[in-house]
Amino acid sequence: MIVFHIISLELDVFSIISEIKSNGDDAIIKFAKNYDNL
């Protein structure tokens, strides 16, 4: 289960990176706000 959690975490990072590539600064601001809420 821990391995699965790590994989899903890497997938989250990958999707964040691809979103930043496509949306630029807007994506960075959006994700920063999301992490502030956690």
C-alpha cells in the first residue's frame, strides 16, 4: 500500500508539472492555493 501511495504521489507531481507547462504561472498560483488549503 505504501508503494501505491508513492506512485500516486508521483502521478500527482507529474500532472502538476504538465499543467504548469500548459498553463504557466496560473497553474503555479492555483496549486499553491490548493496546498495552502491542505
